[in-house]
Amino acid sequence: MVLSFSVRLGAAIFLSFIAGMIPACLFAATPLVAPSPSLVGATTGLMIQGSQLGQLVGPVAMAWVVTHLGGWNVAPVTLVAAAVVGSGLMLVLRQIETRRLSQG
């Protein structure tokens, strides 16, 4: 399937927009999910390390899946697995945030 230039450009702009929103949301939520105000810096550092780990492991996991499971037609398995893990982590953070906000 060949996409037109305008569709590809729109998708690239949308991806850049979303990629810029995620760090901003995470940094804004850090004071709510940090165990204490004195650990906001450490929580931010841990968050950045997790992000960098994902950027390192993600492409390697995708390459492994493509190489060992039969080609690019099975590549979405890696994306779905990452989305499931990310959604699970999001739900955990939402519970922490809700608990912290209700405590005052």
C-alpha cells in the first residue's frame, strides 16, 4: 500500500505532536505519583531511565519478533504487547494519583 505524501506528512506531524505530549504529561504528574515531595527528583530520574530503556529495548524486541516469528506481518505483536503493558502501568498510576489526591 502506497500512501500519498500529504497523508505521510500528516501522520508524521501527528506522531510528533503525540510524542511531545507524553513527556509533558508525565512530568506534570510526577509530584502526584512520587512517594514524597523530597523524592520528586528521583521519581523523575526513574521515569527518564524507564523511557530510555524502552527506546533501547523496543527496536530490539521488534527485530527479534520479526526475525524469529516469520516476518513483518507479525510485527504488530510487539506493538500490542507494549500497548498492553503501557495501559496496565497507566491504570496503576491512575490509582496512585487518585489515592494521593483524596489524601489532600
